[in-house]
Amino acid sequence: LSSSSGLTHESHRKDVEQVYLRCSEGSIEWMYPTGALIVNLRPNISPASYKHLTVCIKPFKDSAGANIYLEKTGELKLLVRDGDRSPSRVYCFGYDQGGLFVEATPQQDISRKITGFQYELMSKGIAADLHTASAPCRPCSDTEVLLAVCTSDFVIRGSIQNVTNQAEEQESIIHVGVNKLYRQKSKVFQLTGETGNWRGQIKTLLECGVKPGDGDFLFTGRMHFGEARLGCAPRFKDFQRMYKEAKDKGLNPCEIGPD
């Protein structure tokens, strides 16, 4: 978390402050914004790898007081307008497309304003998985499923207990009952006290039309801004078939128990 305050620059409303961030994910909180911030993302990797990175930012729900621009060689491209209240909106761009320039907007009372957003740096391949614009709801091929098992942040066998649709955010929340936990990067799926069963929530796009149904699925996906996002999710019996076929041919990219 990087935090800054504009009150210390009250007499210099045009001040531009540089901020350097080394972490691959985190958040910026700018209290009482005045002037501007240049946010320099400098992850601890080889500069030669920068061109393979995607940057995503997600403004805080009550973020206000500044516009956020993409800046490259002095040219500004508006990313987030002050007051834009698009819920859960995520803005992504290639690392080589420029840096972030956060400019305070004129305010009568800056003491009531806090500009803030979360950010994540990821490889362009992972970003494409999360933001597949062309066909976000299409079923995965056998090869894609087997690869997802090896590379996803979470892999579970479970059933759909319920689906909550959020029309305003254009998202669906899948409430999952877990039968077997193969892997999870964060503790999204946890034991519930009353039943002693593992449960968790996975988000996906509303347009995918996910509905509760019988049977088990293999749920895979990525963590994105602290939330589990759905990747490939074949029926478990279909996964068992494709896993066995690949194993018999020696083509499995990684081992996982399909029981």
C-alpha cells in the first residue's frame, strides 16, 4: 500500500510527485489530492521482460478527486474520469503503453476526497485468460483444460450450490460446494463452521448465463484483485475422460489425481 497526502502541498497546487512501486500488486491511496502523481511501476524483474507485462487497475468504490491517465512521452490518454462510478470496472493496458499519471481535479473542499485504486502486474498470457473479449464464455478445449489444471491459481472439484446475478456489475457469483481441493493460491475456499464442508465463491461474466445444476465440475481459474475468476470448468466426468486419454498417450502436462 502506497499512501500520500495533498495537504502537505497545499501551497503548490501544481506540484507533481513521483511514486515508485516495486511490488507486482498493491494499492495506491492519495488523500486530499492536489497537483499530480506520476506512478512508476518498477517490478523486480529484468527490464527486458517489461514488454510481456499487462497492468490492470481497479479504482476504489468511493475513489474521488482526480482523473487517472495513461501517459507516454508527454501524451495523456484518459483512463478513469473523476466521479466515474462504474462498479468493479477494471482497466488494463500493456506495460509498454505508458505509465500512470493521476491529476487532481479542482475541488472546493479537498478534505473530503480520497483517490485510490488497486493495481496488478501480470503476464500478457494470464491477462488474456482473464479478459478474453472475443469469446469469454466458450467451452475450453481438452488441451486448454489440461493446461489450466497445471497453471491455474485454484483447481477444485465441486458442485454449483447457487448462482447470484449482479446486473449492475454484469457479473455472476457462483456459490460452490467443494468435494476435493487440488490447489488454491489464496484462501477463497474455506471450511464452513455449521456443516464442516468446504465452500467458496467464483465470479464470472453475467452474459455466460451460469445456472445451478446437478453433477460435479472441475473449476479452474485465476485470482484477480482478491477474487476468484472462473477459467475452464468442464463437467468432472469429461475431465476424467480427457485426463485418462492424455495420460495413456503420455501427453499430460502435469499430474493430478482425477478421483
